Amino acid sequence: MKRGLVTFQIGKQGLGDNFIETIRKSFKNRETIKVSVLKSFSRDRDQVRELADALCEKLGNNFTHKIIGFTISIKKWRKAKR
């Protein structure tokens, strides 16, 4: 697996099926991905937290997230989280 980070941006279109599939495909080669939340989506931290929870829920049990500012860092684990 490659160790470098890939950064995606999410804007006013929000979470779509194509966005989630693109992230899934990039996890085949990467361990960690960053998603930047643009101003056109929201500048409310609660909405960013809800977005991160929804994104990890749609990706599956092997993923966790960490929010720093308006950037969501998503990591894939080998085993499902408990």
C-alpha cells in the first residue's frame, strides 16, 4: 500500500454515490484519505461531524475518522472496529 495522502473536496453537492465510490476505489491503494469541507457545503462544525459520521457509516465498519478544523481524515483498518 502507498503511504501518501489523497485529498478530496466536498462542496454543495454533498455525499453522492459517485463520491463514495471514488473514495472506496482510492482506499484500494491508500490507508488514509483527507476530505476537505468547502464553504459552499457548510461552515458549521456540527454538520461537518454529521458528514464524517455518515461517510464512515456508508463506507463500512473498517473505517474511522478524525476531524481537524474543516478537514476529515479517514483511515482504513484491517479489522472491523468494535
